[in-house]
Amino acid sequence: MVAKLQLTPQLLSDIVARIPEGFIKRNALNKRIKMADKSKTDPLILDTIVGRIQEYFYDTTRLSPEQVMEQVKWCYPSLPHIDRDGHLPEATIQERIDAREQYIQAVGNPTWAYIISLLDNSLGYMAEDEFPDMPEVKLALAVLVNKKVLRRHGNLIYDPLRLSSNTVQMLSQEMLASEISSQITAYVEAQAHKTLLYDDLIKQFPKQAVDKLISKKMLGQFTVKSKAPPYHTVWVRSANVSVEEARDFAESTVKIPDEAWAKHLDLCGDVLRYNSKDGHTYHTQVLARSYTVRAAQNRLGIRLSVLERAIKANLLTVFIDPEGTKRIPAYQIEAAMQDADVLEKFFDFEPIRIRDVALVSGRVYETIRRRLQREGVHPAGAQWRHVRGKWGLPATYGEYQTLLTAKVAEFRAQKLAEAEELRQRLEAEREAERMRRAELRDKLIAAFPAWQHEYRNEQHISLHIGPPNSGKTHDALRALIEAGSGWYLAPLRLLAFEIFDRLNQQGIYCNLLTGEEHIPIPGATITAATIEMFNPLDSGECVVIDEAQMLADADRGWAWTQALMQARSPEIHVIGPATSQGLIESLANAAAIPYTVYNHERLMPIALADQPWDMKTLPNQTILVAFSRTMVLHLKTELELMKRRVSVVYGNLPPEVRRKQADRFANGETEICIATDAVGMGLNLPADHVCFYEVEKFDGKQTRYLHPTEIQQIGGRAGRFGLSKGGTVGAISHRALKYVRKAFQTEPEILTHARVAPSVEDLELIPGSLAQRLIQWSQLQSIPETLRDRVKTADLSERIELARMLTDEEVENLGLDAAVRLTNAPTRKGSRAYWRECATAILNNRPMPLPPQPPPQILTSHDLEHIEMCVSCADIYLWLSQRQEFATCAPDADSVRTLRGKWSTYIDMALLQRIDTARRCAKCGKPLSPRYRYSVCESCYQDEFGVW
């Protein structure tokens, strides 16, 4: 397809100057030129030879506006030839007219000049017989046409510098159509009453020509109903005859004469239809002595299909009347009504169901079915004649129907009684289950931990509320240091390690405690930990709980609730965004803990970009946000091909790798950091700009737009305190930027409910397997009435999946406490199989298997995913090794920790070396779009499976 040209004054002038008719319609120009609206095109034609009237552009040197509107009625101009680059190779019409005049003058033939003058005084064309009948004129015409000075189309001679071939062709067609129209009109006028059938007319003339005359109302069209096929006939009349006269003629033509009914009277006999009177014409007499098939069916009280089968079996005589209707003599129908034996013959064809026959006869369904099949009767096509009198069935269909009605009523009553008995039994069982669950729920509510106790007055919560980069954590840590002992609780080991490292560098001794490792520091009284590792009984003087919005997290929120409600320290510092303030205050009130709110303002202002950013020109110190590992790695490859230095951060990366990648970005070793929403929490990653590549994410259940809270949390990373004047948040596309701007102007959704998880004591109260206990605990929602407006149960789906992999016997051997702890291991779908291998080893008191080995080299995205899974399995091993019950089954914990560190380094180095992270076809290796749904490309799929 040829690309459209940009509209310019010169191009428009060049085009209209080369059109014979001198004008062109706007939509014709739009085929090759990008046409703007009138307000933009009108200024372009000022000071040019081009004028505009309505939708037409014209050559003002050759035409006036009035001439344009006159020629529009019959001319069909077309665009001249235009090269791809906008060049028009032909000369203008005026240049060609001047050249022709010079040529004719040079030849010096007066007849040529005479012929040109005749055409100049016409519309630009003449029929050949309109020229003077002189030999010299005919010869001159032939020469001019041969030399292409003039052109011929049929019997028309035309000037190609005034009319295009398209216009002349349409003129010729209209002339031909006019001639055919005259012939059609004359033909209709010659018919009786100047009226005839439409079908007869289109047999003589082209249908298109006839329809055109009808549309122009030069012929009239009407429909006449008839009682005989085809029932509706279409007629055509001359415009010179009235509608009434034409319709009367047509109706008289299609009317069936009474004599046509006479030949059917003998077939009908002398018996009249039930409740019918005899007629005076052949027509009415036939109607009085016969039934239509439908009327006969109603009279006999049988199915229509049964009657049709009886007709097919020649039990009845059928004839077709002049109106095309099937009729049955009345004497045959009335005879059947008077004689039960005759009527019974019709019932022979009544379809019956094998199940009904079995019910009436008391025989087994399969027995009857097999016997009918042996007799050559298909069960689906069984009729009364096939079963009459067999297996104790009565001799007549009427008796069979009476018995069947009674049996069905008896059967239904029995089934209703059984259903009622079942309903009552199920209702009793449901009531018993409701009572059991209510009792169990009451027990669980009674076992719910008491949040209020006598020491609460000695505690105080300092609530640090503010956006990212507002100094909340700094102030809370200062309070922890001043207190001298306690805990810093983080959502991720990466953040716990960062605080552990920072405090020790400041000379403040601090331990590290995560699910996978424990680094005790001699003399340390402060511990930086992942929040699940917190020991409330050894709280110290101060506990700092970071990222408090995680209280509402369906999966892990229980750990924040437990830390907040069970901490024994006098000081509790809670860090969170404004969306979490109301929930934390509500929980503090429920536990009767006094609190103070400290509001923190951003240290750096944030601005929103006015226009989308281009991938090619992303500024340095930009975090580019995407929401899947696949998309992050795709963007990494894309940016590296643009010679950009890139870091990546996504959830599956080991924390150490994320830290190194983030440090390179923070230190300026890389220009862009491509990150998932892992960057929004638990990672100190300051940047000048945050750019959203996409604003939709898959949340584990569905693909959805980001919540305003999520956009504000991630976008809050923009701005480096002390290094830049502010931060900027933007997006790659107009649509995404519009959504981001709207999200920043939207009040974020307030958190309403914290999460709680079951204790072992809770699960001991519930019967069933471990998986069933976890499911029932979730379903019972055993929250005290006073807390239901602020507390919900946690999402235990991953624990339930792991619990399903343990048998009841294995849970019993482990003990419920150890089994629950085993299902708390940090697994994901891809690492569950390795977890099961570790569980088997623990059950057999054997050493757990080492994590699977990674590929020798990381060259592709697949290799990268493989080694990430190996690190995930190592995390499971190390997590289990840190639990006292399982530690004896983890003799290789130190070597696994070393391997894990080595593998993390391999991943970091591979990302640094710009490996090929593009998605590729699993068969041919062809690059795939990051949003392509399948693992093989379309070509490989078609090669293997073909095309439907």
C-alpha cells in the first residue's frame, strides 16, 4: 500500500492543474493525501490557483464556482498519476492545450481547427453522427483520434483535455441505460392493462435496469396475495395506469376459478366434516367434505407425526386442492371416530418410550430393549404396534395410556417420598454439622489470644506515618538505638541485612536473624530480623515494625499482627504509609495500648511527567517498572541493544543479587534499573525518575490495573535526597501516563483489616487431616465479634497445598506442631517437589537431599530461570536447617549456604555480562514477544500440527 503524501499548497495546485474537468472531490484526494479539516486546508489554498466550494477543490483559472457545481452533476474526475515521492510527471492541462494549438497551427489543416471548435462549443463530447456528414470531416476525425488529439468511446468523440475517460465511460453507460429504459417502458405499455408479472419482465430485460426504473417511480410495483402457490406475486405497472386498475387486473388473473374444485368433489364423498354445513359452490362443497391434515389431527386427537405415518402407510387418502393444501376426505376421518378398531390402527404408529413400557409391564428396561433390537426395532423408533399385547401389555393404546398414567403417578409419589426422606436426613446432617461447626467456632474464639493485659499501660506505640523517602525509618531506628535493646522487624531479609549492616558499621552491635541464617554478634542487644522470626517473649526495650501496610497482606499479614499485638517491649515503633494509620490505631485501641502519631513529610518533591518518555531517550537514574520476570528480562535485552547500562530487580532474584544490582544503579555504574514492584518495598533504591512501562499486573488470580496505592508506593522512589532537587514519575505510553497521573491524584484505599493465622492449639481443636484443618479454620472465620471489623483470617493456600502432600500418618509421626512448622517453609509452585523430598528425608530421619545443581553456564533466560529455582530450593534447605526439629537432617547447611552464595554471584555476573534474556521459541530459537502466550512460535506450531 502506497503511503499517503503530506498536503502542501504546491501539491494541491499541481493536482487540480492536471485534471481535465478542472475539479476533484475531497474524498478522492484523501486516497493519496493526508487531508486535514477545512480550518487547516483553507489557509493552504490562499494565494494559489486552487479554490474550494463545499467538498470540491477546483482550478480557478479554468472554472468558476457555478461551473463546478454544474459539472458535478454529470462529471466523474479522477486523480492524475502521482509518483511515490509526490512528483506529477504529466504536463498541466493548460500546457497541453497550448501545445495542441501550436501543433494544429503548424499542420495548417482548417478542418482540424473546425472540429476542435465544435467540441469547444459543446460539453466536451459529441456523438459521431452529430458531426457534419462531409468526407473531409470524417477523415479529419479519424486522423485526430488516431493521433490521440481526440479520443473515441463507442460512438462518442471527446476532448481528453476537458473530460477524463472515467467521465466519458459513465456518460456512455447512462446513455445505454436510457435506451434500455425506453424499451422497457414501451414493452410494459404494450401489455394488457399495462400490467405484467415482475418475473416475466426480468426475463425480457436486465433486472438491474428494471429495478432502476422502479426506484425512479417510472414503473410501479405492487404485491398480490393468492390462495394458490406461490401465494404472493409481484407485479409491475406502467406509470400511466392507476394502481386500482392494475391491482384489479392482477387479482383477477391469479384468482382460482370455481371449476378447478369440481374434479375433487368425487374424492370427498358425501360425508360432511363434524359440525360443518354444505356449500353452494364446488369450492365450499369440497371444504365441507374434507379435513386439512392439521384439522384431521385435532379431530382424531392424535399426534401430527402419527397421522403422517398413517397417511404414508395408505390408511388414509390424501389429495391436494387447487390452493395447494393437503386434504383428507371427511368420511374416512368420521369412520375412524365411529369405529375404535379403525382408530386403533392409527395408534399403531404412536411412538412409545421403552422406559414407560418397562414401568407398565414391570419388566427390566434392558430386557425390553434387547428383545426389540432382536426383532429389528431400534429403541429410539419404537411404536405401539411393536409392543401391543406383549409382556402383559393391554391390547389397546387407550388402556395402555390409562395404566401408564396410574403407574407414573405411583412412581412419582414414591420418588417424592424418597426425596422427602433424603431431604430430612440431609437437613438433619446439615443441622448437626452446623452445630458442630458452631461449637468448634466458639472454642476457637475462646482460644483467640487476649490482646488486652495488665502490662499494656506500660507500653507505648509510636506510629511513624509518611510516604517513601520521608525519614520514617531513620527516626524509628534512632529510637531503637537509644533504647539499647530490641528488634528491627523487616518484610524481607534483604532489608533486615541492610539494617544489620548499617548498625554494625556505625559501631552498634546488631544480630541478624532470618529464616535462612542467623549471624550472632558478640555483645549485641539488638536484632535485625525478618518479621516471622520475632520472639515476643524476648522483645527487649524497643521493637521497630517496618512496612506496616503489610498488616493487610493476605498471605503474610499475620506476622505483622502477631508482632504488634504480642510484643512485650515498652516501646513499639510502627512505620507505614497513611493508608495504614487507621488500621494500626484501631488495633492499638483494641489492645488498649496508648499511641502517638508522628507525621513525616517527603524530603524531596515529586513531579509528574507532562509527556510519555521514549525508551531510546530514557534519562539516567531511571527506574523502569514492569510486572513480570519475562518483561523485565525482555526490556533488559532491548535497552542493552541501545547501548544502555542496565540493572534488574525482580522477586525471584536472590536477595543478595538484588542488593548488588541495586547498588550498581545507586552508585552510577548502571544508568537504568528495570524492576518489578519488588522495588516498592524492602529495598533502598533512590532514583531521579520512575517510569512505568506498564500499569497492569497479574496478581496470582487475574490481570488487573495497579491500585493507586501501589503506583504511589512505587513512584515514591523518585527523588534522591541531597543529590537531586526532586523526583519525576512518568510512563512510556500516553495511556499509561494518563493512568499514573490519575492514580497520583486519587486518594489511596484505606486498609481496613489485619490478618491472623491459626496457632497449633487452634488446629488441635479441629478434626480431619492437616489440610482439612487449615481449610476449616479459614472457613470458620473464628474472630471475636469485637474484632471482626478490623481482623480477617490469612490466606493459607500455599500451606494447604503443602499439607495435602503429607499423609495423616506422616503428620502423626511428625507431631502436629512440627508438621505445621514444616508447611511454613518458603516454597513456590516450582519448588514444592524439592520440599516434598526434604519432608520425606525428615520423616525417615535421614539427611535432606542437596538442592539441584544449576547449569554449568548461564547463557539464556531458561538457564537463568533454572539457577533461580536452584537458589529457591537452597532457601528451603537453609530454612529447615534453622528449625530445631529439623536441624539434625541438615548436616550440609554450611556447604549449602556457600553454594547459594556462589550461585547468587553467578546470577549477578550473568546479568552484568548481558546474556540473551529474550524469550525464544522452544523449537527454533526465534525471538518471541514478551506477551506471546505460547512456548513455540507460529511457524513451528504449523509445521508440527498443520493449519486448521
